[in-house]
Amino acid sequence: MCGKPNPGEAEECEHCGARLKPLEVGGSSEDSEKWLDRMREDVGEAPTSSEMGGEAVNEPDDTSSEGPDDLDFDKLRAEQTEEKLPQEAEPAKEDVPEWLQRIREKKAEEPKDLVESNEPAPEQALRAAAPPADEVGSETAGPAPEEELRPGSEAEPEPESPDWLEEAEDKGALAEEEKDAEPEAALPHVPALIAGAEKPPEAELGDLGLPDWLGEIEPLEDEEPEGSAPDLARATLPNWLEAMRPVDTFRSVVEIASEDDQAVESVGPLAGLSGVLLAEPIVAMPRTSSVGSMQLDVSERQYDQAELLQRLVEEEEQEAPAKPKRRARLAIYRWAIAAVILLAVSLPIVTGEPSFALPSLEPRELGALFNLVEQLPAERPVLVVFEYEPGNAGELEAVSGALLDQMMARGLLLASLSTRPTGPALAKRAMDPYAERHGYQDGLGIVHLGYLSGGPTAVQLFAASPRDAVLKGFALPEQVRESGLTAWDTVVLERVQALSDFGMVAVITADSESARVWTEQARPYMGDTPLVVVLSAGAEPLIRPYFESDDPKISGILSGLPAAAAYELRNGRLGLAQARWDAFGTGMLAAEIVLLAGIGYGLLNLWRGRSLA
Amino acid sequence: MDTADLIAGFVASVLTIMVLSYLIGDNPLFKLAMHLLIGVAAGYAGAVAVQGVLIPGLVEPILEAGLTGLGNPQLIVTGIVPLALVLLLFLKVAPSTARYGTISMVLLVGVGAAVVVGGAITGSLLPLTLGSMESLNPNIVNQLTGESGLERMLNVGIVLIGTLTTLFYFQFTIRKGEGEAPFAIVAGVNIPGPLTILRGIGKGFIAVTFGVMYAGAVAATLIVLAERVQFIWDTVTGVVESIG
């Protein structure tokens, strides 16, 4: 232990007194007597074999679990043979220690039905893994110490029927008689006790005269063959005991490795010994706590959720099978529809045929709008708000063209504004052709206020105080910029201080949201100034209620190419609406034909499906 | 058509065809055109914002005031405080300093929400609610549409029925799948209850509304397509004429 050299024949270390040569089983009888005496003294109240007069030999002795290193099994066997008593013989009460008497009384008080029930008490369940009580009782009280030390004793208790206890008692006498004839069960090999010695053969171990309970251990560890005990019904492991079982990570059975594989203990009082039972499995390895191991009260819903969670986790772990690549299908229908519509729209543009007559009827609201523009005062500028993106320019330029043409034909002053960054450029693009037609010049008849940032908040700010919302202007004439003037200083806007100073506000938009924002935020500041909206055809239904109510918030509405074409007819000048009228007409005709064909195809499929069904 | 217009028209025509190539599926030409359009739009919007908003509204007033004018209360309110909010908003770029930009975001979102909600109540909710309560007096003439007499009463009646039945359709007092018990069973045919009938009428009004909106969207798309085809045709003829 101390590592210092000692003579070869020395049995104990001269320096530290540690034993150098391992003890062998079957030492001197004096050593065993000393050990037994020491243990008896330690037990105190436990009567020694001599005190019990030979009857107490069958009584349990806790010291047997100590595993003394100087155990003389031959002597013990001899003593047991000489002093063995019949199994049925009970020791005299006055000789039985008090603690053993309490155990026996407690055992006697146990109700019979509890023993026969499928859920034995914890003590019974523990005892089920131990040898029969009467057999053990002859040697030791309570479960075998080896079973208690072995971690797997709890994990894999051999389920024994409660009948086992009764049957074992009946067979006790017979078993005692046959005990001498039967070979003793093999003693678990503990190399630490016989270090350096070869493993004794089974026959020799059987002759050691081991206690009966120790001999019963080995069969318990083995798998009991089916039919070996046909009268014994397997007990159901109770839930509370199931919960006490160690987790899977805990090694339920400590397999004793071969002698060569066993590590030599390096620290502690057992340093130098090999095959020492490791403390880690008991101390450090995780296992189910026995404290509060109550059965969980799991509801059906919680159980379903737990199952769902488990299924999800299992699905996550599964490798998703590679989806077979879908075979690329040609979009025949899409191509055919696109080709038809494209051809229909292109044909009138390229060939000039077919042509459609311009609409002879006009929307009822068009007359009101036309008259409204006609009656606008020339000295008050008109604010035109361009609230659309470049993608909608093709439609809204055609629809709003007639309105711009009429206003410029009347010589009204125009100012443009937009709450979108691309709006000022679109405003210039939409107004320039008509300005050129009617001789308008930037800064004189038209001025672009530019971009109004801030969305609905900025609209309200502009309505309340236009000059504070827009500071400069967009694409101002060079002489205006050089002189340090702004759009508000031009002839167009010099008299405008508030929104109500405009003669009219026209909002050109592709979505209903912008029209609603201007109606909600700017209308209260406009006074008598009319608000007109030019809409994309898709947004008209949502804005029309503002126009058709008895107290209209919108004074005029213009939407759709037919209305724009009719407007141009009223103006008496050709515009973009009429230029695209034929293409629009053939395109709409083609679209209607495609829709009808689709409806017919769907009905045909429905009819075929029902016929097959 | 001068050379610049010719080149511009040609590029625009090619981009239009690249966008229309989506008909044959997602392809690199379509992606290139979309990236180009988005990039140009974003760059143009940024330039407009700087030129039209930031410089005249924020930079120039501070520069004109100079160091001596920084204490001017009006400049503090209209220039310094907005500049500080803009700088705080810039801190949103980095995750570690993003929380400082929340002040500006709170101001933007809070003020914007208040303006929108207030305007919606006073500008849409109340006027439209009152607008749906029109009088059935046949002598009243709509000042804008000119409707009067029976025509106007019919129109007002349609509005009334449409409003009520649409509201019935969106009532949630009946659980999904349960429905209303049949009013009667005649010759084995269930006669639906009044609520079911009203909900069906409301469903019809909603369907007609969506149909009109869809038809308008199709019409708008066709006008845009016609404009693009016309543009391409004009460009082609212009190129041919210039070559010839």
C-alpha cells in the first residue's frame, strides 16, 4: 500500500502494516473464531451460537453480510452440520433477540389477502427477490445482504407469486432433508478474497457448507425455465415498484469481469486489491429516485399529447425519403390562353382590324364629372395627385388622359403631387403630351410639387398646411431654380395657402386604399373644393359608395376604358382610350371566350365524372 | 424619333419581352428584368427622397441657420429633433444599437396609427353608415347620379338588402357545420330557415362584388397589355423606319 519494498516472505508490510499476501479461504480456525467473536461483540444483543445452545445457529445474523476476509467456510459448514435444527423448530422466545422478534411479529400480523394480492407491499416485493423467509430465517433475517448490495436486485426482482411463500413453507422440511444430497449452489466468485488463487471448481464450492439462503442466490439470477414452477403464477410488478426501477442507463446487473480484466483499486483502504465492487454504479450513476415515485395522474388528453410529441420526435429522427422528382409538364393550357389573348390584343394594333365602334352610351356619372370640370374657376389651380406605380401607367394614363385633356383645353392651372417616389416622374410623363398639345409650359401652366413622403400622415399634413408639407417642387424650370424660388412661388400656386384654395383635387389611383386615404384625410380640409377620383377598373366597386351616397365625399368618378373613351368623345379629341379601344375590345372578347370555354370544360368534366360514378 | 428615344424604346421593349417570358415559366431573363426593375426603382426612390425631402427639409435649414441659429426654437422643432430621430433610426442597422431606433419607430407607428384610425372613423365608417340609411322617399333626387323615383328606390332597396344580408352572412352565432334547422320538410325536401336564406343572399352579394372586382382587374390588365404591345409595335416600326 505504501509502496515500500518488503521481504518476499513477509505477510504484512513492515512500514505500514498492510497485508501483503492475500488471505485464503479456509484459514486457521483461530482467525475465524476471532472474527466471529469480534462480530458478535459488535452485534451486542445478538446471541452467539454458543449462547443459543445450538438453536440460535438458524437465527439470522447480519454479520454474515459483512463478507469477512478470513471466513472459514469449512468450519462454518461443520458447525452448521453439527448444530443444524429442523426448519420447523422455532427458537425459544426468550432467546430470540428483540429486533428479530419484532420482525416476526410484524410478519405474523400481515394480512393474508395482502399476500395474495397482485400488488404486494414494498416489503413483500423486496422479499420476493430474496430467498424464502423460512429458509433465510434459519440463517439470516431480511433480504440477503448480497442482494441488497447488488444494484440489479431492485431492477430485476424475480417476480414471485405470494403463493410462493406458502408453498415454500410447506416444502421447507423436504428441502431441508434434500439439502445435504443436493450440491450447494455456487458461491459468487469474489476474487478480492482469494487474490492470486485460481477459481475453485464448482464441486469444491459446493462443499463449503454455505448457508441455504446463499445457495439460493444463484438460481434466482438465472432465468427460470418455463414450467419449472407450474404452480406459481407470475406476479405483476406494481406501479410504484416499477417506478423505482433504475433507468436504462443504470446497469441492472453487475457483471463480474474476469480476473484479468478487473482493475486494481488504487485509492482508499482497499487500495491494492483487485475485483473490488465499484461504488460508482450505486453512488454516481443516475437512477430513478425512490422518493416520491408516485404514479403520475395522466389524463387522456395529456397522454394523447405525449404520444403526439413522441410521434413528432420519431418523425424528426426518420430520414425523409427523397420525393420523386415530378415530371415537368408543359403548361399547355397556360400557353394556349396566353397565345389567344396576345394574338387578340396584337391583331388590331398590327393590322388595324377588327375594329369596334366607340361606346354610344356613357356612364351616368360621366356627365356630372364633365360638367364639374367645365365649371371650374380658371383662376384656381387644380391639384392632380398621381397615386399609382409604373405598372399601372398603361391603364391609368389612358383613362385619365381625357380628364387632363379637358382641363388643359380649358386652360386651367395644374399642379401635380404624389405620395410615391415614382409618382412625380409618372405625373410628368402623363401630363407632358397634353401640355405639349395645349401649349403649357412648366412653371407657367403646370408645376410639379413632387414627392410627399409620409403616407396618410403626410396627406393630412398637406391638407392642413400644403406649404409646410412640400418645400420645393419637382422638375422646376431652370430660371425658377436659379432664382431660388420654389413651386409655391410660381404663377400656378402663388395664391394657394390651403387645400381649399385649389379649384379641384383629382386623385388618379390604381388601388382603393389611396383613394380612401385622400377621402378620409384631405376631404375635411377641402371645404367646397370637389374631390374627383380616377380609378382602375378593379378598384371602382370599393370607392363607388363614397360617390353614390346622399352626402357624397367624392364629387366625380372616372373608371374604365369605356368611360374614358366616352369622355374623349365628349371632348371631341382623339386620345389614348380610343387608340386602345380596338385592342381592348378584342382582348376582352378573347377573355370572355376563354372563360366560357373554361366553364364548358368544367361542366363537361363534372358531367363525365357523374356518368362514370 | 431621335436616336436616344430609339435606344430607350428598344431597351424598354426588350425588358417588356423579358418580363412576358414568364409565360414559359420562371427563367433567367425574367429574373434579370425583375432585378433590374426593382433595383432601378429603389435607386430612383432613394434619389427622389434625398433630393426632394432630406436636403430641402432637413439639411438646408440647418446649414442656412448656421451655428448661431441652432438655438432657434423653431429650428429645433423642425430641424434638430427630426435630425436626431433620423440618426436614431439609422441605428436600426446594427442589432446591438437597434433598440435606440425604437424611439423613432414608436413615433412613426403611433402617429400613423392615430391618423389612420381617426380618419377611418370620421371619413369612412360614419359617412358610409349614414349613406346606407338613405331615405326611400321617391321624391328625392341624387344630386350626382340623377337617380329619382322608382329607380332610386330600387337602388336604395338593393343597397339595404345587400348590406343586411352580407352582415347576416358574417354572423358567427351558429357553429360551423351545424347550421340552422330546416324550416319545414315538404315531400322530403328541406325548406331552409330564414337565416339560411338571408345568409345565402348575402353570399350572393359578396360573390357578385368579387366578380365585378375580378372583371375590373382583367379589364385593367388587358389595357396594360394593349399599351405594351402598342409600345413594342411602335418601337419596331420606328427601328425599321430609321434603318430604312
